[in-house]
Amino acid sequence: MTTDARNPERFALAIECSNPSARGADRGEVGLARMDDAGGLAFIGSVGLSQEARGSDGLVAAMNEVCSAHGADPSSIARVVVSIGPGGYTALRISVTVAKILARVNGCRVVAVPSAAVAAVGLLDESKGMGESVDSTSAVIALASKNKEAHCTRLINGELEVLGVIGAEGVAASGAGVLVGDGHLPREMVEAAQHAGMRVEGLSLTARSLLEASVGFGGCFGEIDPTELGVSYAREPDAVTQWRKLHG
């Protein structure tokens, strides 16, 4: 992608709308960062999606708002970073679809980041700058809770290990010191974690953490072609499960 010679700045746009249930006053965030020649990022700012925002219209409006607020021409977006879940089915589909369209229009590539990596950065509060390695704090990050279980990822020694969909016993046996989840975290999992001496903390997912995660963790989340971008689901969507029950 090329930019106007009078405005050579390149930007990375972050879409973090993976888990609306984890949000407070808004349903997600769109963030912006300047890119240097080596692909490093310098966070500029973010805009939240209000609870009234619905569908792709709300997401596109937030994208336009954050670009306008910081004097960034949307055509100067050279990278799209998106949180791919697990999380809310509809929110993830919209996020990924908009990211693909924007990448196609601008001729740029995308970076897909698991939502657990975003939560890990928020948990550890990386204040040393983007791209710094995370510390040795151990945690279980629980997403997409349902039926007394959640999709869990363990953070240990700066690395992420997917545990999959587990329940209270799995959390207690994880050996982690912290359990992170949203308000839908099953009571059984919370009680098991506390009984095992684990600290329970709320889930934090921000556009800034998404951008930091995209260049952190040893650079394991590299740029990909938009056609390769997909959603990470915790389990099979209910609509598919019901179809299987009806039609075998």
C-alpha cells in the first residue's frame, strides 16, 4: 500500500468487539496507532461503541470517529488488527467481516489476535511499551462462559496455552494464581478458583491491549492475507447444533 507523499504516516486500526458481555458502558472499542518503518506501533487513541450501536454501522461510525479525532485519513490505514475470540457469535462475525472489507479496500493485510492474548496484556498492564514481553504471572483467562463451563487459556511465563472448554475442576487443577472472567463466569468456577487459592479478577479487553498483544508474545501474531481471517469459536454455534439434532 502507498500513501500520499504529503501525508506519509501509516496507521494500524484495532477492532476489539469480541466480548460485549465483558464491557461496561460500551460494547467494544476501536483504536488507532501510528506505524513505524519496522512495523512497530505507537498508540494514539480509541473510541468506544455505545450500547446503542448495532451491527456494522456502529463499528464503521466508530472507525470514522477515531480517524477523524486524530487526523488520520482512512486510506492511510496499513494494518487492521482484530480480536477474533472466543466471544460473542454476532460481535465476532461483524468484527471480522468489517476488518476484511477494510483490508480489501485499502489493500493491506490483517493481524488476527486471540481475545485471550488481549486479556493477558490487560491483566499484566504492560506499561513498558508495546512489544515488551509479559512477566511470569500465571492466570487462567475464561471466555464465552456457558453451562457451567468456559473456554480457557492459561498464561504462564509469558506464553499462552489453550486449555479449551473446561469447568470448575479444570480451573482448580490449572496451577494458576489468577482466574480472569466477565460477569457471566460460572459460580462453580469462581468458587473452585477461590478454594484453590486463586485470585478472581474481571476481564479487561481494550483496543490498546489488542494493539500491544499484536506485536507482543514474541511476534507470533503476524500479518496474514484477509482471506485467511476467521473467527475462533469456543464451541459449535447453537444454530448448527440444533440443525444437527433435527437433521442428523
